[in-house]
Amino acid sequence: MFSKKFLKKKTKTEKNRRDPSFLQDTCGLNVCLKDQTDLADFSSLGDENQDTDPHHLTSDQSKVQSDEIEGPLIGDHETQESEGGEADLHQYLVGCKKNPGHSQFIPVETFTLKHLPEGFQDNDLYEYIKLIADLTVRVDVKMTSPHRPKFYPKTTQPYPFYNMSERRNLRTGSGSVWFVNKFQDGVRQDGGYRLTDYTKCWCRKCEGSNSPSNVWWEFDVYTATHVVFDDIEANHTTLRLFYDTNDSPMFSVDKVSVRYVDIEEDWCVLNCVTCDKTLGNKLMEMFKHFVNVYWKVCDKYSASRSPHKLTFIVSHPHGCSKQVSVGQWKDRLKVGYKSKFTYTTCTCPGSSGAHVQCLGYNDLTWSDLVHSGNFKSGLNYSGVGIV
């Protein structure tokens, strides 16, 4: 799945039926997409199929109008910048203007069944969200690549952090651990799915050692391309894991490389390594458990995905401890054989790259939707993924 090709098919936008009785917009938004100041009245646009289906639109007609941008739906990224590094992150949390007080974010340690909407207070779903939370990581980047483009592809929208390679400010986003594999002497253990190019551990500690470990774990982290753009940035990226509370123990991985990036889809896969036995085994067991619960949830909710539109995100707002937010997706935007979504589920700077779960949507493996940004109206949007 990492050798994806962007299909050059005509891109269309599919506006789905809404069910306003399902749940209130959890960020204090009480709007339909056609009412957004950032989007050009979707209900009045169409393509050659408009006579038979007025809800199918070409992507060229889906503009972010308030900023006078011509091109695909692109708003503002949600990475958190900090000139003062880690020490200043809490100040950004306290001074947040997007979601003052963060009342719609639920600390992962206090998240319960009661935080789910009525009709969705299900033990399997609750366990699923908690497992996604376990696999959510903070992504810290301390380098900006000189190869970042000036604009998003095929647009005049400025690309984040272009021409800022001289700055060394901390940037934080979010990501999710996937596909954990154990290796010994270069041989995959425990039924993993991938080969490796190494016969010894290649973490930073082992790189400088005369006796590198012969046992190690490799895993992927999904995030957004605008968070980690290339190997230059990956070489200065650290992942903080299990950051559930302000006083959580420090678990980090600082050996990261880029496996796959797509600027247009805003989707990045990082390859990560550790020879920490406690950390490696913990991640492997978490992911195995996640896979089992995943299939239960998919079977249970695939039929109700469009009527109910439940969407949840686990992220690290402002680079601080892990939070859960629950909301509703508004529109599914077709991009070739893939999709991107808009949603009311709360996010903040620091949420870029977090896994976006539109309940009931899945592919043959797992959805690779990640949070990409927000519009001035407050509506948020994902990158492009297979769902």
C-alpha cells in the first residue's frame, strides 16, 4: 500500500445527506456546509451530471472562497509552533483562541462511555477509541526542509513553512502507530508483514555502538506531510509515546525515516525503530489487540456510517497531553478512488496528522485519513485517504 499512485481521474465531490437530529456540532458550530463563508455555496454548483445528480461536483468548483484561493479545498494547517520549545507549549494551550478553555476536548484518562452520543455507548466502540488513543503519538520536528514548495500543488495557497529552513523552532503535530514488527538478526518474528534492510538494530544508540542489538522492533507512524515533509525533517523528528497526562513517563523514539509522502494527499508514513524491549513488546501487543477490536467495530457500524456520521479524533492539542474529541463529519469529497472529509470534530494547533476516524468507513486494511487543517469558519478537514 506504500507504492500508491495518484489516479488522474476526474475528481468529483459527493455531498452526502445530512441527519441534523443525530448530534449537535461539538465545537459550538451549528452550520451546514452550504452556509460556510469559506466554501462557495456547494448547493448551487454542479457538473455535467447535475441534471441527474446535483450533488456531484468537480473539484475545480470546490474553492475556499473567503481567501480568494483558486484550487482544491485548503485552509490553514494545524501544527503548533513554539519558539521556546517544549517549555512554552502550555502557554499556547492556555492562550488558545480557536477553542478557549478546550471544553470539547476530553483528556484520554477521563474518557468514558458517557462521552459518546446516545446510541453509541457501546463497549467495543469505547475500547476501539481507547486503543487508538494508546497508539497516538506526539510528533516533534526541529528542522524545516529547504525543499518545501512555495505553494500547495496546483494552487496559489502558500505551503506551510516554505523558505523557513534557517529557523529551528519546535513544531508539534500528531500521528498514529501502525504495523509493528519484531526482528532478530534481520529475520521477521511473530508473523509481521515486512522485510527489513538491516541485520542489526539501527536506532541512534545502536548506530554508535560496537555491539548493536540483534533484536529490535520497527513500526510505521502515519501523519501529515506538512508535519514531516522529507528525510531532512525526519532526521530531526522525535516521537513521544503514551503522553496521556502531564506527568506521564517519557517514552520517546528519535530514529525516524520517511517511508512514503504525498504532498497532494497530505499523507506521510514514517518508518521508526527501537530496541527497547519494554517499548517494542508493548506496542506490538497494543497493535494486535487493536486489530481484533477493529474488525468487531467495522462489522458493527459499517451500515450506519452515512446516516450517523460519527467522527472522532485523538490528538495532542498544542503539543500537550492526549485528548479525545467527538463530532460529526459533514461532507465526503471524492478524489479519484479516494476521499477527504470535512467535520466538526474539535481540533487545535498540534492536531495536524492525527488519525481521523469516520465511524463505519474502512478499506481492506485501515483508513489512512489524517487531520490536515481547518477553515476560518471553524470546519475542519482531512487529507486524502482510502475509505
